[in-house]
Amino acid sequence: MRILQLNLLAVCAAGLLQVSTALAMNPLILDQFTADPTARVFEGRIYLYPSHDILPVPGKGRPGWFCMEDYHVFSSGNLTDWKDHGVIVNQTDVDWVDPKSCSMWAPDCVFKNGKYYFFFPAVAKEGGFRIGVAIADKPEGPFKPELKPIEGLRGIDPCVFIDKSGSAYLYYSARKIFVVKLKESLLELDGIPQAIDNLPTKGLLEGPFVFERNGIYYLTYPHVENRIERLEYAIGENPLGPFKPAGVILDESTNDCWTVHHSIVEYQGQWYLFYHDKDLSPDFDKNRAARADCLFFNDDGTIRKVVPTLRGIGVVEAKSKLQIDRYSATSSEGTAVAFVNPAKPHEGWKISLTGASAWVRFNKVDFGQGALKSVEARAVSAAGGAIEIHLDKADGPLLGRIEIGQGADWKNFQAEAADIPSGVHDLVITQTSNNSVDIDWIGFE
């Protein structure tokens, strides 16, 4: 565990040394759409509670709008491999929810009193968004929904913050951001919800997420300052405020994804921002994909702006299929990323290297004890070509050279590996001809 912790910190430390390059693999989940990711640390693992976007179809959902009928939960111990624990709540399983509303938006989950409390918004049978709770003995469930939503509450995007004394506070959105203390049961309000003052009054404001660090309480939220949402934050000395706006955490998406719901969590000594973009659905931003990047603080407690990356946050084993299209850095010319199969985006991406000067860097690969004997690539090249895999830098030790045969079909090509080191290293893959080579993944055995 200590080695893993050091490796995770090393991934993010690289971001401090080279701000211009990208860093784990984004998006985190490829086989389905995952939006509004709330990350929590339970039992030594990261648990991810996102909403679940699906495509509207006749009779289910509203065309061109958000369509979400259930929730999954995922967990990981290394921030790279995510286990899907399956559906934990479905709209048809909750007595008070309109079973055809497909409105199960951004959720949260907290641990208290020996139980896990899953908070979720949905459209009630009588109309309007309400916030309900489902309870479980384990972070992955099974969760049992309460028969009724929380009384006296109407809104979306619940976030529950539990302070060091054990007091619980619920934050939510309803045109403004509200806060109210919860009773010990977490199922009833202990007071009247109050709108939080001093926040922006122009542009949509939603999706609050609150955490504490070194005595500072951070209220973070998406806000439409210009065209689409960006992440901003305010700070205070009390969970109830007052809060003072302090800056921007994440700029507007360069992909023009209109929403950017999020969470912020510390895991094994490093802070992370979990958020979403439309990586898997570039033409429809109501089908989103969860991402994560490292987050850092200045000495005065302010948050450094996060620059989105493809590489993300996890250390990756050399024996796995290294998705080098989720790169750390590339040459200025001769590289391009596209879907392997545009008709099936969930199959992921490929990277094209064109010309002898093209290269791609993939950082933080764990070779374990070394002693690996071969290197393999899934690739295709119409004219044929060759790639070289170097250690740490473009002119570093050569780990292997793979000849890519001429052809129009994807194939696996293998070569003998030389001088495979132990430990965690970067890889640089170069193209050695003037032809173009498409690469899906590489791996070592």
C-alpha cells in the first residue's frame, strides 16, 4: 500500500514539474456514460457515485435532454482499475419517484451511524424535484430506499458534509445554493433551509460540493459566468458560512460540454478533482463521461486551477494494455487522436503517428520487478512501418522495436524486449519511418 501511495503522489507531482504536459486515463469508465461523479473514500478505497446518462428513446426520456433512470457505484484501489458494482437504485424501485421520469440526477453518499446513506434527487409522482435517501450496510450496497423523500425539501444536487463533531449539513440547488443542518438520523431537517449569500447572482448556479481542509471550509460549485459551466469556489470558517468567493477551479470545457458537476476528495495524501466532460459523446453533451485530475493548494489555502488531462491520475501496470492515446505529451506535429471505431465510441481511441519525428509520451508505467521478455502492440499501417519504445525519454534506453506489417486490418505485432527495468517509469513511443502508423495499445509480457 505504501508503494502505491508513493506512485500515486508521483503521478500528480509530475503535473507540478511540467504544467504544459498532460497527466491517469480519462475518461475513467468506458463501457457506459457516467456523469456528476461524487467520489468518497470508504474502507480504504475510492468509491464513485455518478449519475448514469443513457440515450433517450421513444417512451423513455425527453429527446435532446438528460435521461437517467438508475445509479451505479464503482470502486478502485489504484485509481486506474474501476469495478462496477452494478445498479444500486432504480427509479422503479423508489415508491415516491415518478417511474417514467428518468430524472435521477447528481447524487452523494456518506457514512454515519454504521450505515451508508445515499442521497439522490428525482421527480416525484406529484411533480417537482425532491431529494430521497437509500441506506446500506456496505458502500456498494445493497441500498434500500426510504419510502418518502426528505420532508420540507425541494431541489437537486444534494451534497452532505459531516464535520469533525459528527454534525451533518445538506447542501443542494434550487436556482440558488441552500444549506440546512440534518438531524442525527440524516433523514430529517434540523432547521429551515437557508440560501447561501455572497455567491454569484447572474448565471446558473448549481451542484454544490463542500469539504474541509486545515480549518477552511470550501464550497465549490458549477456556475455559468459566460457561455457554459465552469467550476468555482468560495471559502468560509463555518459549514453554514458566510462564504467568500475565492476563484475558479476549472475553466469552461474546451469541448463545449455545457455542464461540469464534480467532487473533490483526498486519497492517500493527494487531493483529486472528479468531474465530467463529453469525451464519449462529442456531439451530444447530455451523455457525459467521468474524469479525474490532481488538485493542488497554495500555501494560503487557495486552490490552484486544474488543467484537464487525458492521462489522468492512475499508475498503470506494464502488463496491461497501455492506452497511449491517453497521453502525457506528444510531439508538436505528426500525432492525431481519433476513435478506433467512430460508430462505437465506447471502444476507445487510437493515436496516429505520422513521420519519423512523431512521438507520444505515456507516463507512470509500473514495471514491477522487471524481467519482462516481450512487447506487443495492436496497430495498423497501410504502408507499413515501425515503432520504438524508449525508457523515460525519446533518446532513452530502447526497450523494443516493433515492425508493423503493411495492411488495412488491425493486428497484434510483437517483438523481443530488452533491458526491462523495475519500478515506475515513463515510456516514449516513436515512429521510425515517414509512413503513418495507428496504435490502439501497447503492453509488455
